[in-house]
Amino acid sequence: MLYRRQVSVSIFHPAFALSTVFILLLSSCGPFKKLTRPHVTGYQYGKPFVYSTNIKVEGNIPASEKKDLALRLSNQLDDSLRVQIVSLAGVYKKVVRPPAYDSANMRRSIGYMVALLNASGYYSPIIKDTVHTDTVRKGKNHIRDQYRVTIDFRIWPGTQLRLDSIGYALRTPALQALVLQTRGQSLLRKGQPYSNKLISDELDRLVTLFRNNGYYKFAKEDLVAFKDTVVAGLIDPTLDPFQQAALLDQLRKKREHPTINVVVEQRPVRDSSRIRQFYIGQVTVYPDLPVLEDSVVVSTIDTSAAPGFSIISRSDKFKPSFIANNVYLRPQRMYKQSNYDRTINRFNQMGAWQQASINLTTSNLTDSTLDVDLRLYPSKKLNANIGVEASRNTADILERTLGS
């Protein structure tokens, strides 16, 4: 026989009462969408404040690109135009301590947005702003009246420059050869939209390429990207409108669809070590250093793990062969940045150590050799055990010395 259980809830039950009150509140507030309009706390009485800032990108641009560009532009707003909104379950929202409105902050924000658009290859953007103030009556005699300022930006980015020809002209033949060998990996492609970030990323790629081929001291400032003179002027935010108009007219005569040429060059060499290939010399590992250095020096030196390796230990808790097998900076091999990063990441990911660091110094034997010091700091629990053991070893040594 089946039994059906019937559950009844009294109208006086707390859950029923709370839900009823909530529904009544919703109905008393009119349409539900009104609840989503933020309330305001912490504003200055009698002064207009920024209640909302909106950015809309116009023009013949795909919707996904418009959304991404609008987000990036919103990040360029001056802090005084940013609004902090606190949300409760997406229903109740409030604006917290809104900034006072100042038209000077508007001009500054527009300047930031133009700079971003120029850096992204948009050389003739148009930005229109609309400011609207709503008055909300609050308190007796309207002492707590709110003057809510809503700012709307409509932005037409304009035509975006695209890459045309890309060239490399490095002074050092070995570096030029490396670039040409890996040209297929370049981030710069003909027809691709131009941006300062893209150029910067390509320079980073080249620096990594050189450092992975022994050029340990080569740096990003050793490279420079030259751009086509006509088009480069159009993305200069300091250009006055008359100069820009002249360049635009010159560009229209040149092409209907503007493009930009980029040539990556090497700056004059002032330090010969920047273009020198380095190799790994002596590798010294300290596997059990205390986080806070003390005056206790109790160590054993093991040179049997691998040729060129010295492992200086305080407690002998780690196998030298295990440590050596996880060090990718090997003696007599060419320096590679990837091996440096791989070694650091390897030991930092192991639970036995809480921190790993590598110090590279030029060898006293030759100016093209790097000596490696790998410093490992065991995890807190293991470090405590090592400290106790090291103290005992020190006491034993002192007792033997005094006894003799």
C-alpha cells in the first residue's frame, strides 16, 4: 500500500512570511526594472557627482571588437569618472562614495582614450561626450538633494592602420641570421592591424630568441622599431590638427587604405657583452639554506653528482644526484633563458622547497662564462628539522674541539 505524505505550510511560518514581504515590496516598487537602478550613499550634499559613465563605440567594426574596445577605453577613464557599484544578488545595487563631477576630468579622460586609440593604430578618432544631470529630491527642505551626473561617450575610432612591409636590419650578423632563420615565427604579418603592443610583443620575442641562444645580456632597449614617416606622424598624439590634416591629404594621395611599414633595427652597440654568447661554467647549489641567515656554518661539499657541480649542504637531507638532475643550466653548455626559467619553476613547484633563486655571475676565468649559484630554501617544516640538526652538529663539533 502506498502512502502519500502531505506537507502544509502555515501562513505564519517565517519562510512564508519573508517571501510574502519580499513579493509585496517588489509590487509596491512598481516594475521590477526600477530595482536595478542603483541607490547612492556617501555623496556630497549640494554638489553634482558622477552617477554613471557609459562608452559606446560606433562605426563599421564587428560587434565583438566594439565590445573589446569599449572595455579597454573604459579602463582609460580618469579615476574621478569611475563609479563604484555594490550589488546584492544582482537585484539591489548602490553607488558608493561617488566622485564629484569636474569637467577637467572629462578632458583628461578623452586624452587618455585618444592615446589608447592611437596606440592601437586608429589615427583619426572622434569622441563626442554628453553630460546630463538629474536631480533627486531627498530629505526635508531638500537638504540632501542628489545631483546625479550621467556621462555618455560616443566614439568613432576611424580607420585602423594595417601593416604593410616588415623588415629587420640588425648590426650584428649573428643576430641578423637568427632573426631571418625564425622569421616565420614573427608576430608581425602583412595586413594585420597595427598596434604599439604588437610591436612591443615582437621586440620581446626577439629578446627571448637571442637569450635562448646564449646572448644573456641582450636587452629590449638594444632594439628599436622604425615606422613609415607619413603614417607614423598620424599616430603621434602631440601632432596639431593642421599638420595632421596635411599628412592625411598626403596619405590619401598615396593610398585609399592606409598602411604602415615597420623596420626593426639594432641600436649602436655600446657594451660588447650585450652581443656576446655566454656558456655555463661552475654550478653551485645550496639545497637547505635557512630563510633567515644565521652565523652557524655547518656544511659538506659534494662534487660527485655531476661534472662541474658543487652541492654545499647543511644537513645532507637531499640526494645530490636528484638535485643535479633537476638543474637545467648544465656546465659547458650554452646559456638559455628557457633553461633558467625551467630550473626556477622546477624547484618552486616541488613541495620540499618554499623558494628558489638563481644568481648568475661572470666567471673569473673567462668573460664569456657564467657561474651559477642556485639557492634553495626548504619548506617551513623541513627547515625547522634542518635547523635542529644543524644546531646539534654544531654542538658536537664544539664539544670535540674543546675535548681535544
